[in-house]
Amino acid sequence: MAGIVAIVGRPNVGKSTLFNRLIGQRKAIVDNSSGVTRDRHYGKSDWVGKDFTVVDTGGYVDKSSDIFERHIREQVVAAMAEADVILFMVDATAEPTELDIAFSQIVRRLDKPTFLVANKADNDERAFMANTYYSLGFEHLYAVSSITGSGTGELLDEVVKELPDGEVDLYEDGVPKIAFVGRPNVGKSTICNTLLGEERNIVTEIAGTTRDTLYTRYNAFNHNLYLVDTAGVRKKSRVSEDIEFYSVMRSIKAIENVDVVALVIDAERGVESQDLNLFGLAQRNGKGIVILVNKWDLIDKDTHSVKAYTEYIHSKIAPFTDVPIHFVSALTKKRLLKALDSLMAVYASMNRKISTSKLNDYLLDIIARKPPPATKGKYIKIKYVTQLPTRCPSFAFFCNLPQYIQESYKRFLENKLRESYDFKGVPIRLFFRKK
């Protein structure tokens, strides 16, 4: 369980700027006017080898009648409820406002590790001004500059100490956990209920799981696993944003806590942006992925329908297209057991270990016949390959000039690994290190 860090505070204190710095990309819109972040953003970050999810929220406005601000306020409360660590951000260049004081009282009532972060401390004078925020009653204050990165290292050193350490598993060891994720009304719950029909053997509802995320033990047809049904991730134009935000947070937690993700797509509606968000989130978290195209019984089909739809999905999820795709119907039970077999096969591939001798016998011969292209007149020589002891299949290539390995050559090596070993539906990570 990697952990979730939520950035909260009143409008225009620089939450999105810090978010962009932590995830290493300009994903959130940054503007000087307040209230720009109405949607929620989430991304992956890491510090000193510890991965975590960062959530950027809109600016908290207390007791506002504005409908957007009310939804933002509900979002922030939801974020704090789901987060493992809270970064409460204030503006070092201004005195504490009534809103800062009101917000601090809400945060302090929560039994969560909270860090008071005074942003915009771009120089010594502003860093000194930030000391006025000790009046809010927090023990530690971190003066940072999200724009320059000053002070963020010291903050992250303390944040990662409060994150969950390793895998916190509330369930029986060695039993695969498979999450069904997707938009609302694509048939996730129906698929789970159909699988848990009259043939079910053992059904155990695990207490203490996140609301609307249900872990159910499934033991039938030679499969023993947990089925995880999640709330649908909704389009913000269709429902109030606080509802969608809860769904997104729960889906994030579900994806982080399981082994394999079954992304359920509505055959009639096709692949939408939320589907791609969930696909990317599962891939970045190193989870096995299987795509289930549900409601296939409602589609007018011919002999080329499956091939055409598969190519359509591949065009959307490229470049990671080595993913099993099953066309199913939760109502008629068509191909559901085949899809379950595929999910378990992906789980087995996630745990596949290849001996170092076999890896080197296979890959070094390929590399000798097609070596990495020379860069700046320098020739790259890969001497040794080994699989790393990680949950997601990861491989280390030891060479003389790792910094010159091109992305195209990394994809070439990944494809060769996929050709020889069954890693269908499994993200592969390649690392190049100096010998």
C-alpha cells in the first residue's frame, strides 16, 4: 500500500504548484486567480525509494453558497478522510486569515499526520514571516517554495516517515486480489454478482474496507481469490464533483491494494477518458491489467467486429497494447469464466521469476546481434541482465553508458522479453545501471 498524500488549504496558496513539482509534470493548471482548481488531480510521486499518490484539491472556502465552492469544500473533506498524510498549505507572504484559522481547526480534529506548509517562502525574509503561522497550533512548520523547490526535500523526508510501510494486507496471504474498475453502470457489480452466483463456495465480506469498495472471497472453478467491486468513476459533467471525487479516491486505493485490475468498458459507449485514466493509473502502479468489454450482447456484430473493436482499443491504450481483451456479457454470463481464467493467468505472470542464467543466455545473444545505437560517437555495451526482486516484473541491465540508452531500444528489449516469456497484461520495468 503506497499511501495517499492530500494537499489542502484555502484558495491561491500554491497547492497546484507543489502538486506539479511532486509529480514532476505540469498536470494541474496554475493561475494567480483563486478557485482555478475545481477538479481534483492525482498523480504518482516518490521520494527516497518510497512511492505514494499525491492528490491536489481545490481551495477550501468555508460556508460559501457558491455551488462550485460548496462542491470543492466537499471534495477537500473527502480527500482528508481518504488520505494517509495531509499537507495543510498556507501563504508565507500573508498573515493567517480567518479561513486559515477555521481550516486549521478542521485539520487538527482529524487523527491524521498533518504538516503545516508555508508556501512562497522564496527568500529569508519570507521564511521568517512564515513563523506567524505557529499561532495555528501546529508543532512543526515547513517553509517552502513550490516554484524553486526550496525546502521541499526536508518536507518530504518527514512525510515519507508517516506513510504506510510496505504492503499492509488485511487479507489472507497469497490469495490474489482482483479489482473491477470503470465508469458507473458498465456492469462491474453485475459481473461480480454473476461470478458469485449459485456455484459460489465461500463468500466472506471483509470488514473495515473503504466504503463502496467490497472485498468478497471467491472459491469456485479451481480459483481462489478476492473479488473487489469498486464505485464507478463518473464524468464530472454528469454528477456532482464530490460524488465523483469519492469514487476516484476509492478507485485509487483499490488499484493500489490489489494485484490485477479488470478494467470494465461499456461496449456501446467505447473507451472514454476516465477509462484511460484508470488504465494509466493501473499501469503506473505496476498492476496486471485485463480489459473486459461488457454488454457485448447488445452490439450488432459481424465476423470482423471483434477484430475491429480490438484494434480500436489498441489505438487508445498504445503503446502498452499487450493486454488481454475479452468481450463479455454479465447478463448472459458469456465468456466470464474465460475472462476469469485470463485474470488469474496475468496474476501468475506478475509473479513469474526468470533465472539470471536464462535471461543472459537469451538476451545477450539478441543484444550482440542488434546492439544499442551509438550516441555521440560512443558505443554502448550491455554486459549483464538480472530480474529484480520486485512485485512488478523489473529487469536491470548493466552497461557502460546507461544514460545513452534510447527509448526505442528500451521498447525493443521489452518486446523481446514479451516474445519469449508470457507477460501479457503485465507492465514491465527496465532499469539501466552502470556496471
